[in-house]
Amino acid sequence: MGVLMTVSLQFEQDLETVWNRLQDPDFRVERSLALGELSADCEIEDHGDTLTVHMTREVTRELPSVLAKVFNPKQTLKFVEEWQADGDGWSGTIQITVDGQPVVLSAEMSLQPKGSGCEYRVSHRCKAKIPLVGGKVEKFVLSQTDSGAVDELNYLKSDLG
């Protein structure tokens, strides 16, 4: 199902410190806006050993000419993250939909202790149901998604000091 790409980042801070920041909806909105998104809204449901994140983000992207015919550069992304306790850390999945577009992104994520810190890892997959250019769309969307994930993780790392 589509193309797969993985991003990971090691944090010096312990897992609990990083996890607490990721559970903060205000931090997630602040991060999105600081990274140039037009708007962001986040709701988090914490059930102890599970966590659900609902996030809506409005973004503008520069599109290659072949994709500019198919996509509006201004897009609304809807995220649903489902996390569960996993040993000493957390693992989860994410579904990302782009309003009005035949593109679905999914990912598997983990936040696990590593040495005196922890590691966040996310593997994104994209499926575009578009004849002829679907493969190009998938590769472009994944490159944007992975670049965004790197920016988000670096912002988190910087914010944690």
C-alpha cells in the first residue's frame, strides 16, 4: 500500500518529559503555528494507558507543476493519533486525511526509552487514488510529511532545551 518513509530522533530528556510535552494540546498548536501553518486546533483524550489526539491543521504548500493541477496549495489536514502504553514507552498509529483530496496518510509511531533519554520514531505511508500521477503524488506527499515530522521533532527538542 503506497510508499513508506521513516523519521526518528533521539532526545536527551527522559521519556516522561518528552511524553508530557506531546500530551499538551497548547504545545501542539503553538508548534504548528511556529512552523508556519495557517491555523491549528487540538483536542486530547487521556485515558491513562491510552491517548487519542484529534488535530486539524490548515497549511499552504508549494506544489510541483504536475500536482498543482490536482491539488489546491491551501489544504486542511485532519489527524487522529491513537497511542497506547507499550512496555516502558508508548506506541501508536496515526491517520491523516486531506480534506477534498484522494490521499490517505497513515503512520506507526513509537516513543521508547533509549540510554538516558528516549527515541521517537515514525514511519509514514501514503496512498493516493489518482490515475497516472498517483505515484508522484505519494512521493511528494511523503517528502512533505517527513520534512514536516523532522521540523516538528526538532522544534520539540529545542523547546525542551
